[in-house]
Amino acid sequence: MLLEVKNLEVTFYNNPSLKVVNNLSFDLEKGQSLGIVGESGSGKSITALSLLRLLPQSAHITNGSINLFLGDKKIDPLHIPEKEMQKYRGQIISMIFQEPMTSMNPVLTCGNQVMETILLHKKSSREFTKEKVISLFEEVKLTDPLKVLNSYPYQLSGGQRQRVMIAMAISCEPLLLIADEPTTALDVLVQESILVLLKKIQLKYNIGILFISHDLGVISKIADHVLVMYKGEGVEYGSVNKILNAPEHPYTKALLACRPQFNIRPIHLPSIAVFLNDDKQTSAFNIKTKEERLTEHAIIYSQKPVMVIKNLTTLFPVKTNFWGTTIEHFEALSHVNIEVFRGETIGLVGTSGSGKTTLGRTLMRLIESAEGEIIFKGKDLRTLNKTELRHIRKDIQIVFQDPYSSLNPNMTIGEILMEPMVVHKLHGNNRNRKEKVFELLDKVSLTPESFSLFPHQFSGGQRQRIGIARALAVQPEFIICDESVSALDVSVQAQILNLLNDVKKEFNLTYIFISHDLSVVRYMSDRIFVIKQGEIVESGEADTLCQQPSDTYTRQLLKASQGDSLFDFMTR
């Protein structure tokens, strides 16, 4: 035994009656992996922070015990002095956080941050420590470790930063590694590589891993046992095979069903509420047949395209001369050709850095292209002046990946939704606009009270609903969804995907749906375009492309996405 948690309870001082962790018990053996899965707010991260005694000041442990076994020695992290606990953090128990950009020091190089951890716990010279850090960077498969050593966090990609965090976490060879959502929002191939890396490190150092995630698909790839948490309680516990193949609790079944599957296409993805209210309703979801899709496509593709993208190329400057003139470019998009038809959803899929977001923003002229054409309703958007472009932007809107950073924190939701109406002179006066905002809030399942609240007062899923409402506020015809569900819980993701499909049908919208996850893209799309290093490498009808991919890159994305959707796990 490595870790034993018994009857753990955590509450917040301002609401002592609410137990964010309630009577939770589990254990972990050395060299084994325990996956803790649940939605945001289920108590996963609070449980992990309790083990390290790093709870926020507003929270405290009201009951329970934590035992950590170090050979013949047993320690209780809850009842040892803080000075002694500092010796255990990083050396005995280490943690990989969800977002390495916010958990790393932006003013220190990556090398110095990892060296700092080693020097704090081990007696060694700086020169020896530096060599060890380079060795660790090689172990976590960072290309050019010497360059990473001298790089700052902002100079690395998300996957590279996560690898630096893993190197830091294993630098003192801990017995217990806590990984808190370490792959959330990473593209499926990077996610796969991080999981493989963690598994290799576990085998090499015989580390016990506590892996926290909201996605049972990710858990299935790394855990030996699974603990399912709901509203602070452990509702199901068992081996990964038992939990995934024969779940007993309705909540576990719901988590499995919320993710889009490759073998069925429901009209609406099932929700958590349905499973919890009536388990028998799980088989009652309508499935869209192949014949129904063929009929829809016959109507869609009998029209002229609403947008034609011809030979679109976008360049980013990478090197300038003494006079500031660009002398070297990076080709982010290379001769992209796509026709988009009214009422269809084009899925755009690829890994981070493939050019997905660049294409979406280039279409809106948030990024300027170097050459090509963007013909929308007979006009080339590249040739429009500022006034003409402002008018056309009413018809083309975008839903961003991060709904928090894309909403003004100093404005209420009512002001945020009314602002585009004012800019485009819609609905006559503010009284009419306010009524329209209440309609939009109802449309995206938010209460009228939301009107006077600020973005920070909403959850991630609610903020994404506000982002969708803002896009709908100007009555657009065309919406670009840029990774709009990638960082959301699977249950919230299902709600947002259902919402997007509902408003598409009601307002006859056209979507370009951008994601790195082919299971989600397939569910949403009529056609899929696969983009790699700025070029379209494969395209076709969504189901056909996923069943019969011709490009190796597409097959790699499919393999990673299918694992996430549990289809290959549950059918093998």
C-alpha cells in the first residue's frame, strides 16, 4: 500500500453545511494508477489538494484521515508540521497541474524552474543539477533539450510546457504522482503522447499515479482502477475494465454516453440529467439514419455554395532585417480550397499548429491573407474596405475556444449581448434590444437574472452559452466555432453540441466547426476537411471519411479520437 484515504470530508468556511468532498475513501498501491473521474465541481481537484495540504484558505478538512506509507514508515499529511510537509512536497508527493502556463513562473526559464525543485530537495552542485535537467528533458521526449532549458514558458507549445511540468514532477523521483487534468485541451495526438510518457515513467520509477480527469476515455488509457465522483462523493469504484464495460451507477453510464460515439449518430447527445432521473430512458434517444442524412445532403448540395475559398495562403513573418522589412515567412496556410454550402457544417480537424484557427480567423479577416480569394455571397472579402467589412461581419460570427478571455470582464452579460446590436444598429432602441437579449438568454438556457451578472459569476459551460448568444445577437448566417467545446466537461460538451445543432436548425445557419477531436467533428459535420501544416490533406463526407480514411495522418487522428470515445476499448 502507498496511499490510504478514509472518510475524507472537506467544506468551505462560508458554507459549512456544503461538503465539497463527503465521506470519500480510496487507496492506491505502489506502481499502480487510480483514475478519479467526474465533472467540474465534483471534488476531484479538492481531493488532490487535500493530499498535498494545499487547499485554498477558504476550505478546510473537517473529517477523515490520509495515510502515506514510506516503507516501514507511515505518515499522516494532515497532522505533521508545515515545515516537514514542505520536505514531502515534490520529493515524496508531486503534482502535474492542468494548465502549465499558469502554474509555471513566467519570468524564470524552464531549466531554472526544474533546477530549483531539485536543489530544494537534493544536495548537488548547480552543474550536476543542470546536467540532470537536460537528461530529464530528454527522458520526457523534448526535442532540443538545451534550447528548452533556456526558454521561457511562453516560448513553448502547450504540449512542450506539459512535458516540462512532467520533468519537474519526476525530478526528485517521488513515490506518488498526482496528475490533475494534464491533457485537457491538448490535441489528441499530443494527449496520446503524454499518456504514453506517463505510463513509461510509472514503469521505470514504480510510481503510484493519481490521475484526475473528466473524461473516462482518457482514464481508460492509463488507470488500473477508477473512482467516479459526483457532488463530492465516490459513487462507483472498481477496476477500469469493470467500470467501463459494466458500469452500475447511472452517473457513470451518463459519463460514458455523453461523448459522441463512432458507431451511432443520435439526433441529440444524451445528458446527465436523463440518466440520473430515469435510467431506463437511456435507450430512447432518436438515431439519425443514413437515409435521413442522404436526404439532407441532397437538399444542401443542390444549392450554390454560400462561401468559396480559393487558393487561400496566409504567411506569418518570422525574420526581419535591420529596417524592419520581413525577409522570411512561415506559411501557416498553403493554397486552401473549400466550398461551403448554406445549411451545412464543415468540420475542420487537425493537431495544434496545423492551421485550423488561422483559417477561421483569416476567413473573418482577423488575420490578413497573402493571396487567394474568400467569396461570400458574391463578394471577395479580401477586397472589402473597413466600412464594407464591418457590415459583412454581421453575417459572419465566431465562437472562441476560451469563453472567459473572449468576454469583457468589466461588462455585464446584458451589456456584452447588447453591444453588437448597437454597433450594427439592430432592433431600433435599447428597450427592444433588452427584450432581444432576454430571448437569447432563454434560447441558450440561461435565466433572465444573468442579464446583470458578470462573466466571472458563470461556469465554463455557461460562459460558452453566452459566447453562442453573442454570436446569435446580430442574426448571422455563418458561424465559425473555433475549438468551442475542447476544454469543457463531457456532459457540458454534450449540452453545447446539442445547442449548436438546435440553433443551426432554427436559424438555418452554416458552420465551420474547428476541433482536434475527430469523434466530436464527425458527430457535428456533414463534410470533414483534415488540415496538416497549413494544407488540406483529405476531405469527404463525415461518416465515409471516418470509416475509410486514406491519409496516414487522418488515421492517426482517428485512432487517438476513437480511444477517447471508448469505441475501440468497449468493442475489443
